[in-house]
Amino acid sequence: MLKNTPEYGLNLIKDLSNHAITAWRQLHELSDEKLTPIPITLEFPWGSQTFWGNEKEYIWSRPYWVNNTLSSAFMTLEKWCFEQLEANADLNKLIQRITKDHESVAILSVVSVLALEKQCISKTLLPLVTNQKILDLDYYRFTQDIRGASTPLISYQGKNLTHKTEINEIKEIYKKPSYKSFLANLIPGFMLSEFEDLLKHELNNLSNNLSYNYTEHIGNHIITENLLERCKYYSGYTDRTTYVVEPIKGTDKIAISHRSPSLDTPESIEAFEEVRRFENYITLTMWAENSLEKNTLDANVDLPKAIEFIKSQYGLDIDIFEDNCDGWSDETTRKRMEQNAVAAVATMVLCFRKGLADTDLEWAREIISKILDLPFNSYECSTPEAQLVFHPKKFVSKALASEIKNGTYNGDTRGVSQTLCNCL
């Protein structure tokens, strides 16, 4: 519909989204918690618009917290928008077109990704990069997107032949630079543009209008302190002394980097290191998945260095496999990604063992034996497809197959059968 009659398609997606966000607001009215949502109002060049929703609603374009119909609609819209940009559509006009009459924050996640893809610095985007809640919401979107296409592909498990085109399209879109970035990364560009004064004024006054999610949160000490800390972080972007502008060698472009003083506190340094480790876990997991899928060692990561990194983090301390990571929180997500990274490297050792030391092989076997006893969590039990995406056992079947092929498997064959059944 978007291809043949785009206005009808845009209206359909708008109506679906508005219906869903109306239901979301009604549920709050009926809930025993009695929380009163606070909307976001943005002043665009074409007028004022109000948007409702929080973190989960912002990523309705990703199949995490919403039904397949709505997530599919937003994913289709995002793909169509990228196609429009490739056809040289004006981004500012496209943003006005797709946000028209929308009432949920979900459409703003699409806008943010498009802006990041084009590195757009314009009056249209200024309301977004000066709104604390939108900046925080988009960072949340980034933490989901950086995991790669695995989660969005859950519903396609076992459909590789019948939905090959859709699967490949999702994989390709997750390779886009915008999926590996977040809205605050556009602020330096605004600082070095005609919008500098407006940007400074808005970011330095964020603390005067804190972005509470609910009316009942106003006055809550913990929530207020957290919001004030975020305001301080964003206001740090207005200090020109924190910027470094350097030419990119071999091009006529420049690189602008920003270092907020607030990042130099012990807490911020530890948080930064945590993010860096998480990114390393994701890189190793995706590297292993690509290598195993193609049955060829991907040269993007050096296997001995991957072994060294994982051993430096854990050595033979494999207590992390005693936690089934129940619940859906940042902590369980991080722990599950750690488990997958360790399982991925151990599997790579056994599948591409030529030239590796016997001690590395024994270490890998010890890891695999632990994963065999790791139970699925409640989400993975209720959503069988998720077992093939999130649980480390998705790697174990490959490791055990390699052991059997090389005549080095000495375990219980029942364990092999159970693992293979779980992964099929």
C-alpha cells in the first residue's frame, strides 16, 4: 500500500498507532496503580504536536513489547522511508509527512533513525535533540538495536525458506549506521551550526522542566535526582571546550567528538566500561553466528584474541551459567549476552580447532558442559522461538556436533539428544 497509494498506507499506520496509544492511556485509567501519563509536546516548524508513551511505546517499531501487526506496520514504514531517502526525498518534508496526526512516541523513533542515517542538522530536528525525554528514549532504542537483528527475527524462526526475502531485508536494515547510534550524537553538529544559541538555551534549561513519565512521579526524590543528572549530562554538550574537531584523513570531511566532564566520575567511567564490554559481547556473538552459518571462520575477529578476551574476563570461573536470567531487565539482558558471548567463543574453539592448544579445547569443553545444565527462563519457555535466539544452547548443538565429528565427544548421548531437540 505504501508503494502504490502511500497516503492510504500512512493513514492506516497512523490509525493503528493512535488506536493502540489510546488503549494504552485507557489502561492507565483502569489500572490499580492509578498512574497519570504525561505527554510530550514538540514545537515543529509546521506547528505543535503532542505525543504519548514511554520506553516500550517508543520502540513499537521493534517486535519487543507490541503485537506483530503494529510492529510490522512500523517496520514497513521505516523501510519505506529509507527507500524514499535513497530516491533523494527531502528528509524534513518526509518527517512532516509521516508524523502528521500521530499521537504516540513510536513515530519519533522512526524520525530519529532517519535523522541519524542522514546526519541531518535542521530546524525540524531541533525540538527532538533539545527534549530530554526523547534523547533518553532514543538511547533506550539504541541499546535494543545494537543487539542486532536476532530479536526481530524471532517470529521468523523455522521460516527461512518461505520468508527468505523478509529475513534478508531485516538483516540488511540492522546493518545501517543509524541502528548503531543514538539521537544525542547529533547534538555536536547542532552546536557547530546556526542553531547553536537555540540549542544552548534549551539544553541549559532542561532542569526547569523535568521530563517525568507520570504526574505521580513529580516530587519523587530518586526519580527527580536521576532526571537532574541526565539534564546535567545533556547541558554538558553546550560547552565548546569539550569538543574536538579534526579532519578525516584522505577526505574533505571533519570529525567532531565530544567528551562530557560528567563522564569522568568513577560511576560514569564504570558505566562506560560496562557499555564497552556489552558491545564486545555482541560483536563476539554475531561473529560466531556468521562464522557458523557460513561454516567459515570470519576474519573480522581473531579467534586467539577472542579466546584471550573471554578468558581474561572469566578464566575458568563459569558461575555465570548458574543464572537462567529470568525476567526482562537490563541486568538479565546483560547477563544473557555475557553467557552467549562465552558460549559463542567456546563453540568457535571446538568448531575451528585447527592449530589451537589442547588447553583451549579443554576450556571450551568445560564451558559447553555447564551450558547443557542451564535451564530456559520463563520467557523462553513461553516463547519457544526465543530459545533459538537468546539461550546459549543455540551454540551448544554446533559444538557437540563438532565433537562427535572429530571423535572427541565423551559425554552422555542423552545430553546430546536433549540439546538437539531444544535447538530444532
